[in-house]
Amino acid sequence: VAISAGINIILDGILIPVYGVQGAAIATALSYITSWGIRVAIVQRYIKMEFHLVKELSAYLLLFFQAIAALSKTHMYIGQMLLVLCLLGIYFDRYKKIFTQLIRGVKKK
């Protein structure tokens, strides 16, 4: 957490004078991403997790683009829906397992 806070402070000093409030938001987002990465690395020492870095980073990148689209003047609703469909595609295998288990559970009752 201290590393992320330090990154946030440094990036705030760099980005706020140039980009204002948006710079602060970018700095905070980058510090959260750093914190997430550190926590994933620590947790993986103790718990075996199935983790696909490319898939996870792709999903976060799509969410980032969706946030930009939502903040635009036109809101780009069609673009946002396409991004959501891409996210569903990335995690299709997980959703398929969940729905299969739900259907099996309902059929048993």
C-alpha cells in the first residue's frame, strides 16, 4: 500500500499541473493498478490461483476504454455495448462453468 501511495503522490505532482482533475484520476488509477499487481503477487505465494495475465490485463484495458467512452460527450453507447460483449467473450469460459453448474443444480431439485 505504501508503494502505491508513493506512486500516487509522485504522479499527482506530475499530472495535476498538466491535466488537472483528470490527471489526479489517472494517477489514482495507476496507483490502484500497482496495488492490485502487488497484492496478486503476494496472494499467489500462499494460494494457488488460476491467473491469466494477458486475459486480465485485456479486460482491464477494455474497462478503461469503456470509461473513456462513457465520459465522452456522445457517451458512445454502441461502442460501450461492443466493449461489454468483448469482456463477456474474454471470460466466456468462466461464465459457461458457472451457468452449467447452476443448471445442473436446478435440474437436481
